[in-house]
Amino acid sequence: MAHRFLRECNPDPGESVESWLGRIFERAQRAALLTGLLAQGCTTEPTQALAEPRDTDAVDETESAQVVSGVPCAPGAELPISARGLSPARRFDYLAIRTSHGIQASEEGPERWTLSTFDVVSEVGTACATATTRECHQKIRMHPEPFRPTSCLQLCNETSVVTTAGNEVRRWVGVPEILSLLGPIDTPDEALLLVESMGYDLTCDNAERTTVRATQDGFLVTATKITRDCAPIITTRFTFRIWRSGETQTVRTEEISRESACIGRVPAGLTSAPADEGRSPLGDFLARAAHLEAASVIAFERLATELSALGAPVSLVQEARRAANDEVRHAEVVSALGRARGGTPVPPCVEELPLRALFALALENAVEGCVRETFGALVGAHQARRAADAELAAAMRDIAADEARHAALSWKVHVWAMEQLGPEERAHIEQAQADAFSRLAASTTRAPAPEVARAAGLPGPAEAACLLDVLRQGILAEA
């Protein structure tokens, strides 16, 4: 017996999934372009308020009359931390703040100073000034492996301090080691370094995202973090109280940005998130998009492997592999667009996970593929028609066509998987899918930045709600 999706959502058994989705996409785009969207029956949901403060007493302190400005960076530096502003617990010949990017090692091994790719944020002193052997000079030109990320949200990044004293060359990374290096936290730069080591993002010259000021017993530091990767992409600002002892307390969290864009197929275990550079909102948006496109490569490779292991039709396995190849191209194209507009794309960091059973795969595919990725493909088609940036619009036309095919693959996998499952499992998946649409609807209520919306062709709240409404009706409405 055919699965009910074929009878209810697509009553014509001779019509392909691609054609069925194409009809829904075209209908949704026509509706979104009409004036008087609410009069046409497209619904929106109440705008969600930003997160409320956790500690009202602490908020009074952070919102005092004192005007707090952003923290400057040295020319060419990516972090607002100066080595000269650190007062370590012991004397060193040389101290440097470094950053590096990579993949987290699966297991720890002996430290080897063999990594040649790293950036020096700030340094003070003379490296190996009192060294009596050549080893110090050889080491300091490199960076140690294995890589030890301090933040791995959608970017694996290590921020560390490298010191020399006599013949000793040492890397200090992670909160315990940084506290051991610094002793009491008694300067603004030390407070910022501690927060960076905790895995939060610091931004140069941007008071909305990064500030530091002294208090009677330490410092108050604000920093940000991407706390949700998609549907929607959420950036949260955190305010920390830092005591001189090194103890920390989160005194406030508040959402400061939310973007409705959904890009690619996000793999389970994605643990990295790119930090906004702050130079160009469009460049930052494209850097995040490129990161998600690159993560989609892993998602489709994993899907192909799991489908093959579960005995799925060869055609589905082949389509998943083709989709992975498409995403390689998308990541390259969007990365180039992002760099040209001031963004800094970064590679994704995805945990290795065991192969899943059929129900787990079907559940994730129903939510991630059939809802989020399908809506993302629809938004991509909207962007291809509406982007004011001509180069971006041209790229989106090709990408949107591929993404529509990827969405169709998700529905083909859905049909195949649901046929293999029992009634209770199917009911669970159908409810999860309906819940996913509700969550997605809530994410369309906040407008993207005007500069980004116009250049990239992103739908505003009313348009996004209409697109989603027509999509949901087309997919979930019974024939």
C-alpha cells in the first residue's frame, strides 16, 4: 500500500516529487509577491520578545548611566586583547596571544611543535631572549599540535598564549591554564582573555557585542555567541561578572540578532559557528551561509552512507552523493562571494557519530530535510528572484535549483523510510514534523538587517510567513 504522503499530499501518483514541490514553490512565491499579504490569507505569529534578564539586580549594574564604548583592536588584529595588558603571575622573556583553526583531535597525544599555520594577535618581549639552546628558536616559529579548540560551535578555533622563559617554550590554552598563567584577574585584557578562553566571541570596536569595565571587585564583560545555527540563526549577548580570583558568573543573556535564513542540510554533531567580523553585515551573512553549505557536504555524505547501510534503493544513495558534490560547489561559490564582501568563511567542525538506525534517520530527515531544508530551498528560490546584488542573484539561481532537488530527495527518503516503520513510529515522526513547522513559523517574525535583506533578497517577516504558510498548507493539508 502506498504511503499516505502519496495519497494525501500528492494525490496524483504519476507526478514526480520534484514536480509536486515545484508547484508548491511557485504558488508560494506568487503569494509572497502579492500586495496585501495578510488579506490573501497569509498568517503571521506574534513577534517574540528578546530574552529577559536572568538577574534583575545584575541588570541594574550593567545598565548604569555609565557609557561603555567598544574595545579597540590593534591594526590587523582579530581580537581586542593586547599582550601588553596582561600581567602574568611570573616573568617571561616573551608572551604572545595566538589563534589557530583546525579539527579537534580524536584523542590527545604528545605535544609536537609542528603546526605552521597560526596567527599572532599580539605579542610583547623578545622570544628566546635568555635561551641557551636552538630548540627554543625552532619551536617558537611553529605552533603545537594536537589542536585544542577553545570554541567549537560552528568554527573550531583555538585561542592560546605562548610564552618563552629561558629554554622553556609553552602553550597555555583553556580556562584552567589561563588562570594559572595570569593569577589574579586584575586588568581588562585579562578579563577579556578569560572570556575568550571560555568559548565566547569578542568583536573589535563594537559596543553592542563586546565591552569591558572595572567594578569594585573585578570586571563586567560582554561577549557574544551564535547559540542557534539555523531556523533561525540566533546570536546571543552574554554579560559576565569576573572576580579577581578568576571566578565567573553569567549575569545576563539577551538575544541580539535572529535571521530567518535556512541554508543547506545541517548535520547532527555540528559544533562550530563562525564569529561575525563586524566589517560588513552582508559579508558576515555570506560567511555563515558558506559555513552551512560546507557542513551540508558532510550531512549528505553521512546520509548516503546510512542509506546504503540500511538497504535503501540505490537511486537514493546516488542522489545523496550527488547532493554532497553540489554542496562542495555551493560552499566554494558562497565563500568567494562572502570574502569579496568582507566576510571570513571558516570550515565546519562536525563530530563523528555512529551510523543511525532507521527510525533515528527518518526522524532527523523529516524535520531537517522535509521542513527546514525544504523551506530553505524555497527561500533560495525567492532570493534568486529578489536579490539586488546581481552577482549574488546569479549564483542563487544555480544554487536554488540544486537545493530544490535536495529537498525533493528528503521527501523521497521520507516516503521510503515511512513505509518501513510501524504506526507508532510514523505517528511520532508526523508530530515532530508538525512541531518543526511551528518552530520555523516563530523564527520568521524578526526582519533581517535591511542591507542584507536587499542585497541577498531575503524575505521580510510577512513574506517569510507567507512562503512558509503556503508551503505548510501544500505539504500537510490533506487532499
